[in-house]
Amino acid sequence: MRAGAAPSDDPFRARCYPPAVPPSTAVDAPARPPSTALRAVRRPFEQLDPAAWDALAAASPWATPFSSWAFHRAWWDGYGANAHEETLVLVPADGPDDADPVAIIPLMHRHEVEPRDLELHTAIRHGEGLELTPVPADAKALFFGASYHADYATILGAPERMAAAAEAFAEYCAAGGDPEHPQPWDAVDLRRLRTGDPALAALSEAFGRREMEQGWTLNVEPEEVCPVAALPEGASMDEFLGTLGKKERHEIRRKVRRAEAAGEVRLEPSADLLADLPEFIDLHQRRWGDDGLFPDTEGGAQSRRFFERLFELAGGDGPLRLAFLTVGGRRVAACVSFDTGDACLYYNAGVDPDARELSPGVVMVERLVERAVERGARRIDFLRGNEPYKYEWGAADSPIWRLLVRRTVPR
């Protein structure tokens, strides 16, 4: 195995993550921290063992491939110039700083808005139509690591550690945060927390308990929605389509038949992700143009580096999949997804605009859903964004949350 590569027995290859639960449970206060208190210690990402990182991620039912070491390694390799790492490990309070971590909080700090965010595709985006609590653009903010491109985030560790980990994190922030940085934090701006994740409840409790004493203001608010389509257990593709509205079912079948009339339709998995990356990039850019991830700019080069490392580290035995939709042997669309065993996370895509008469986007999702149904998956997670096409597949909104802590007294 190449030095620094992700372990071949990646725990995200075939593991489940639980479905969302109603938002009313999102900020329920957890039990008080366990008697075994923890302490937050800064430890460089480079010094963390990939296997230990992934073992802690696998211990949480709320972790997803976005929590994996491979995703964060790829992200720092691609976008590390745009943020400062501030990874925290949680160790026993009465133990040494170099003790084995019992939990990890992947963090970075940067200004809330950087001058080149739009140019480099590094803006911390949220859902359209949602008014989030404003933070000054020049505020120094703590974010979860990889927040630009990770659709979900959480604390890595077993659920029973969440309360103690959150307490230690809040104490770290109360002490000022990074002791080597000349400027204390202005905001703790944690995004991508899933509905029902006990980490959200634990963080709300830990920071909320210190609001008055520290002069903080805590807000917990919906940041975005992730539409998720449920796949009935044991159902065939036709039976799944039968759960959709009559209009949607008719349109999907009509477009698939039209593509099949033009030639054999197949969703072909890539046998060599790195070799096929340039074609995926080409299809992505042909679809999105200047709004795509890979323009001929510095930001585009960062995105290409991120995807190269992601394909290298999370493909193969890992959870990442690249597939091409072919019609009559011609590649007309491509998609990047994550396979977690019981769910398919639809991450990114590109289509050939010259094949629009074949409805390649619709047909590709139809084949992706068919593949998921055949292997017994229970969900298609369309991830962040409320684009209309997602609801044509019967998806229902699953909110993700923002936990924001602001200083309300002078630093």
C-alpha cells in the first residue's frame, strides 16, 4: 500500500447510516457528560493515524463518507491554502496530551468570508431562501473541516462520548481556542449537522450552558435541506416507480424509452477512476460552464487536485463510485456517488449538452436508482440543495443544521 493511503478495509465501504428523525429532536438536551471527562488538544491532521481516524468515525452511526480520513485528506490537499487547520482530539482529562484519542472534532478556522471565496469556489454556502444569522465577513470563525464540500459533518466517536466531547470543545473555546493564534475566535460556525445527530444536541447543551458566563450568543437554525428518497424494502424498480406520482412516473418512463430507442442504455462503473477523471471533468464543465468546479483558473486547479486525491484515496475498495451513462456506446453523462451499503449518496454529475434530447440526467438517475434497488439499498440521498428534479423521485426534505456561537462582549 502506498504511504498515506486509506486502509483497504475502509469502514465506509458497506456501512449504514441512520435515516433522519423529525427536527423536533434535533436540539434535545443530552444527558450530562459521563464521569470520565475529556480534554480537547490540538493535534495536526498530519500526525493522526488514518486507521484510528476511521475507527472513530465508524463508531458513530451519524458519520458518513464525508467524515472519512480519505475525504479530509483529499480536501486539505486540494483546498488547504484557503483555511487553517485546527483539528481537535479528545483525550482523557487526566491523561497526557499524546494519549490515543477517544474522539476527534475535525476543524478549520478562517474568516467568515474570504476575498477570493467566489473565485475559488470556497464560499460556505447555504440553502436559497433561508435567512441565516449574519456574521461579519472579517470574523475569525471555527468551522468543521472540509465545510465547503462536505454535505454532512459530525463529531467522530461513539455516541456515549458525545456529551463529554462537546463539553471539552466548549471549554477549549472558553479558554480562547488556538493558543498559538494571535486572534481569538469571533464565531464558532458549525454547519452540516444532521437532524437527530446527538452531536448537535450535545454541542447545544455544552455551549448553551456557558452563554451567560462567557458572554456568548448561541443560535441553532436550519441551514439547508438534503432531499432523500426512500426505497421500499424488497421492491423492484417498477414497484418503486409505482410509489411516485402519476405524472412523474410517466415522464421518467417516457424519457427512458426515448433513450433506449436511440441505443442500448447502460450505467457503466469506471474501472479506473483516475484515468476516467478527465472525462468526468469534461462532462461536468460542459454542463455547468463558468459555474462548474473545474474552470481553467486557480480555483479549478484546486478542485481538480481535490477530486484526484479523492478518487485515489476513496475509490477502489472505498465508498466512492464513478459511473458513466452510455447510450449506444456513447458516454453522455457521468456521476460521482458514495455507496454506504444501505444508501446511495448522489454527490456530483456532468452531462453532454449535445445529448439533451436523450434526457441524460433523468436516465442516469433512473439507472442509479435501479442499481441501488437491486443491491437492496433503502435510500437515495440527493444531498444538499432543493433542486426540483430531486422531488420527482419522491424525495422528502431532511434538514441539516447550523450551530452558531458568537461573542457578544469585547475580546
